[in-house]
Amino acid sequence: MADREPPEDALSNLRRRVDAARGQGPSQSPPPESPASLALRFGGEFGAAIIVGALLGYGVDYFVHTGPWGLVIGLGLGFAAGVVNVVRVAQSYNRANPPDPNAPSIPDDEED
């Protein structure tokens, strides 16, 4: 028992380890290296949400015997969840990589 650290040292050691772990968390991930990787993430998020919604709807149809309605509702909810996921990914990317305010604007193609 005499070889244990005092409570203050143990607490500071724990704080140091927690701070080190927080610095290496997934929130510190670098931005995608190419537009293709961002597009693949968009597609993956959207496709996964639709597939999960369809499978849950099919499962409801199978166990409750409601015909195609569970699948139709599951597809609709999966589509909505996919759109929400894509918007969240786009917003987080834009927050992490803000546009340059000094960049030249793109001219409008409309004829006056």
C-alpha cells in the first residue's frame, strides 16, 4: 500500500492521459485528400442509409405481414436519412475547409 501514488499525482496522471487521448481522436481527422474521396463518402453515406431503411422496412413487412408498405416507408425514411447524412458531411467539410474570401467569383452566364 505504501507504493501507491498520492491521489493528486494519480489525478494529474489521469488528466494527462485523457488530454493525450483527446488529441488523437477521430474529430482531428484530416480533410479528404481528393474530391473523389469526398464524393465516395457522400455516396456511401447515402447508399447505406437507403439500404438500412429498406432492410428495416422489409423486416417489418416480413414479421407483421403488412405487404409492401413497410418497405415503401422504410425506403422513404432511408432516403430522408441519407439526404440528412450527406448534408451533415458537407457542412462539416465546409466548416473544416472554409472558402477563401479573396477568391475570384464565377461570372454569371445569364444573358442580360
